[in-house]
Amino acid sequence: MIYFDYNATAPVMREAREAWLAITEKTGGNPSSMHQAGTRASIALADAREKLAAFLGCHPLDIIWTSGATEANNMVTHHFSKTLGAQDEVWISAIEHPCVHDSAKFYFGKRAKLIPVTHDGVVDVDWITSELADKRPGLVSVMAANNETGVIQPWREIHAICKAYEVPFFTDAVQFIGKMPLKGLGECDYVSGAAHKFGGPRGVGFLKIPHRKTITPLLHGGKQEGGRRAGTENVAIIAAMLAALEVREKQISHSQHLLRGVWRDNFERELLRTLPGASIIGANVPRLWNTVSALMPDGDRKHQWVVRLDKAGFAVSTGSACTTGKEEPSHVLAAMGVKSAQAMRVVRFSAGWETTESDWDALVKGVAKVHGEMHHGTAK
């Protein structure tokens, strides 16, 4: 099986497994305990916090460990629901991940205002600038890169605008971290990430907040994380997350050809040549080097493609793993103006650092073969 669903989850890296095992064998104490075993665990936790802060460019005390990005993102919306005024709005992009979109709607209802995006899937910066001239929301939330389309959002520009208006800015950087350079992320007020998107273990993530400000806890029952997040920290999987991130950061600095998306672009050109009527979502704007969101030819349904490619030895997806299986079209594609019938034909291919050029070549050949079977009856 050749894996092309890294945006859903990346296989755990060897370095992450080894880090987990080393901490598990040598550091078995609770980091809140006063004895030597607890002290060793506390030191390992502090070391991981310092490493992540250095990558992001923020203070170590800005970091809160969480069970993943869903918890981190809910923590942000929960906090602002408890601290903002009864009439205050939060503005979130129309293409946010469901754990931002749905939690904002849950806590704020109609006061959660959607920021529109262009047909290419880029958040409308002019809209934000225009609206801020008349009204100040309590929070602006724009993801760093979209999980379905791979479109990189202008988070740096939006953060600068929000800073000028003294509006807190939050970016869900889950798909960005481990694929693109982290420089500048730590300057944002709130940042979330999850280990399993870049080769770390599942069940661990983080939230970066301004450490000089308080945050309303989502979980209660303990004073861990400076009283900001109750629950005993899982030191081993946190260390594994940082081990994976260290490797990814080195790869990013030494792999400019991948960051330019050369293999992705070659795949797209061949796919469009092979499949008349197909098109690439967000083709005209900067995207993650690993992601292709393809609108397949008229009459093809995405689930049919996923099943057939799976049988052919390729793991691909229909979009967000958190919404796969739902009958309604993607809210991301709807926000981009993609019609419902078209959205039902979109397939996502997402590669990883371990994906080779020959894997991309094999995929496009597999797509061509499956297309022939679907349209010419060469296989039953």
C-alpha cells in the first residue's frame, strides 16, 4: 500500500517511537511528584517545552500540553466565551477545521461570524481590514493552511492587521507544522498543533498562549500546566512529539525542492493530461507541497475513487478525516463556491516526507488505470 493520506494522520516515525520508549523506560514518575522519579519526569517535560518554544519563537511558559488540536482549539473558544462581553463577536474563517468552526458556533451562536474566502480558498484579507475599521471582534481565528485543499493562508498578514487593531489572533497550525518553516508562528497570540500530523504519536498536541495572560481552563481537577490544564502530562508522548518535530525541522531546512512542490506539480500536470475534465482546487495560489485536492471528471464520485484506489494499492481520502462519511458537501468547498454536485467529486491526495518521486509517479499511473476501469469497463 502506498500511503497518500498524510493530512489525516502520518505514520509514527522511528525517532518518535525511540524517544517514547526511552522516556518510558527511564522516566516513569509523575512530573508533579516531589521524589527523584517525578523530578526526572518534570525535567524531561521542561526540556520538551523549551524545545517547542524555541521552534515557535515564544516563551516556554506560553506552551500548554493538550491531548491534541481538538482540545486545544476548544480551549481557545471556551476561554473567549467566558471572558468576552455578551455582545462581542468572534470572527473565524469560513474554511476552519470543524473543531474550530463547530466549537465557535456552540459557544457563540450567531456571534461567530464567518470570514469569507476567495474562489481559490484564500481568506479575504480586504474583508478583514474593511470590517475592522468599523468593529472590533473579541478574537480573529484563521488557520495557517487548510487541511482539505492545502491552501496556505495569509496568517502573517492577518496577524499584523489584528495586532494593529489590538485584536487577539488565533491560528490553527495543525497542517502547517512539520511541513513548512515555523518562523513567526510564535508571535501569534494563540497557536495550536497536533503531533500525529507530522509523524508523532496520536493523542498529544499543544496550545501556545500569551503566558502573561490567564486562560479559562477547559478541564478541571488538577493544577498541572500552571493551573491552565488539569490532568497528568504524558511525558513520553510529549517527548516523542518533539523528537518528530526536530527531524521535520531539519528536513524542512534541507529540502527546498520539496517545499516548492515540484513532485506535486508534476503529478498534477500528468493527472490533468490523463483525466480530461479534471481540475485542481486552489491551483492558482500557494499551497502545501504535499497536498492535491482534485475535482475528478464529471460523473465520478469521490467514494468510488477512494475504494477503487484502495484496491489498487493507494490510500487516499475525500477530505477532512473528521467529516469523512458525512453525506453533506464539505463546508470548505462550499465556502469557495464549489457547487454541491462538484464537491461530491473531489478527492484529496496528501503525501509525506517519506513519499518518494516514484510514489507520485505510481499514483498517477494508478489513477489512470482506475479511470480506465471506471469508464471503459476494463475491470469488473
